[in-house]
Amino acid sequence: MSVVVVGLQHTQAPLPLLEATAVADGDLHKMLGELRHCRNIQETVVLSTCLRTEVYAVVDRFHDAVAEIYDVLSEHSERSVEELSAHATIRFDDDVTSHLFSVTSGLESMVTGETEVVGQVRRAFERAQEEGACGPVLSALFRHALQTGKRVRTETGISRGTTSFAYAAVTVARGEDMAGLRGARVVVVGAGEMGLGVCRALSDIAPSDAPRRVVVVNRSAARAHELVADAAGGPFEMRSAPLERVAAELGDADVVLSAVAAESHVLTVADFAEVAGPLLVIDLGVPRNVDPAVASQAGVTLLDMDRLSASVTRALGDREKESVAARGIIADEVERYRTASRQRGAAPIISSLRARLESLRVAELERRRAQLADLSEEEWDHVDAATKAALSKMLHEPTVLLKETAGTPRGERLVEALRILFDL
């Protein structure tokens, strides 16, 4: 068996394709079920974030399994296998480990070191477990990835400062002089986790550079009101509004940050009819929240994920020093995982060997019990313990050797020899 990942991410795939392949939480059950029923897939986890959709799988036949994964992604996205394969990346075995550890550590994100991806990886893993799609191999891989992400953030400075899309978007909105939101009227569309993050980032701005007003717009007015209550305390006026009033709010805004988990456009050209400009619109949604046609409207500057990437890099600067340290930790953890995996691979044959020899030891003692009938129970316990200790000592060196050579040609020869010699 091999471990593979078939994935599309923002560095290789265009935004429209990322939108099509994104898997909403409500669709995960269906996709995991389809993958589980593929002939060549034994385990699977689907990781879908705003910048990537990746299918991790334990497979029997590599090429057939990859074809099955493409078929499931094609059906879900309504895009051809040819289009998907032109932009997808396929990794297997050690490359999968290195990639997942890098993703979880924030090295594959638009915002280097961002912390939100850890929760996304954890939720993808937990959801696969709930659906019965994740077995022992991927469980070990994802647990180690989460541990690696924690170690990277503990031992390096990669997560200092701006480490989320929400904070990055606010940093971009502030501009190079960091005064772009001073006295501004800001509209935040969406009252979910990302919307709350945007509001908290706005609240962290010093009073001298802070917006004058922040309005949270959401389909559920009650949820928008709750977010305002949670994020209250910033250096600006803050209120909520229902989505039906979004056009009026946009007409009176200087900056809009949209962060809604939706499968279609939340803001259309008609919603910007009252905008005279200038208006900066930052769309954090994948799929996109704002109709791309809005960009052609006079006075409106629209930054979606495609255009936001370069702006984020300029705003946050270079984190290469921290990235180098993080990659060193990841390389160390990949080796640790590889060693642990080899040892886990040797575990079944070691267990079988111990069980086989233990059964022979017990059977021989029972056969001799009548000849040793004059022994007391205490003396018999001593005999039992002595033979058990002797067996354990005899097995120590072979066990260590099997663990050390597991996964190598020599280890495979040793395993085959044991199977033959002891009928395992």
C-alpha cells in the first residue's frame, strides 16, 4: 500500500478552478462516502480550505487509485479530469508526509505561518474519523502533522505578527503607510469565524489610525448582532445590519471586507449601485463572495484571492529566516515519522513471533507439569517466570533488528525468513 495526495492549491490552480473544487462542509459526507467506496482506496481524508482542496488516501494500486480520485473530484466540481490534472499535484509516500507537515506549519499558506490552517487540518482529520474514512495509517500521519505544526510555532518566530487571512486583509487595507483605514467607514460582510477575525484585527489598530465606523452585515441579523457584541470595545463605532440593507451600507462605505462561506456570489453588481467611490473591496471568499464584474464599476477597486496574494506579500514582508528554521524542524519530524512508520510496519510480524513462541513455551511447560508434580505452586511460578524471562531475552535482539531494518530490503528478507521458519 502507498499513501498519496491529489491536490489543487493557489500556487498552481486558477481561482475559478479552486472555487469549483472547494468542498463545503455539507458536501464532505458525500465526497468521503464516494472515496471510501472506490476499489483501490483504503483510507481517505479530504482537506478543503479557501486556498486548496486535497485528497489524502491510502491506496492499493497507485495509478488506478489516482484515476478514481480524479473521477470523484470531477463529478463534484463539474470539471473535466483533463482540466483538473493540468493543475493538480500528485505526491506519494515521503513527499506526502513532508507536504502535509509543511501545510500544517503554515509554510504553504498565502500568509506564511498563519495559524488558521492548524484548525482546518484538525477538522478535516476529525471529520474523516467521524465518517469512518480514516484508518490507522492516516490517523498516525495527521496526528504527527498536528504535533509538527505545534512544534514549529513553539520553536520559531514564524507565527509572530500578522498570521491570519483576516489580519492580512486588514493590513492590506491599511496600505503602505498603515493609515488607509484612518477615519474610514468599513463594512464587514459575514459574521462567521473569518468575519469575527476581521473585526478583531480592526479592533487591534491604534486609535489614531482606526476606522471611524464598522458595520457588520450578515444574512442572520441576530448572528451579526452577536458578533458586534463579541468584538465590541474597539476604538470605533460598531453596529450590525441585515443583508437586505447591504446596498445602502455599501453606498456609505470606504472599505468593504467580505468573508462569507457561500457557494455563490453574496454581493452582485446591483448591490454597488449607490457607490460613488472610491471604494476598496477585499473578497476573502473561495468561492468568491463578490461578482467579478463589480471590478469594472467606476470608483471600485476589487481584490479577490488572486490579486490579494501579491498585496499580502508586500504588506507582511519576508519571513525567510523563520521559514528556514521551520523547514529544519519539518525535516526532523519527517525522519521521526518515517522511523516510527517503519517500526509500526514491523509490529505485526514481531507480535506474531512473540505469540508463536509464547504458545510453544506454555505448551511445553504444561507437557512437563506431570513430571514436575512435586513442585509447589510458588516453585512452579518461579519456573514460569524464568522461562518467560529467557524467552524475552532471546527475542530482544531479533526484535530490535526487525524494527531497525523495517521497510528496507534487508528487513523484508528477515520478515520472509521468519514467516517460513516459524510458520507465521
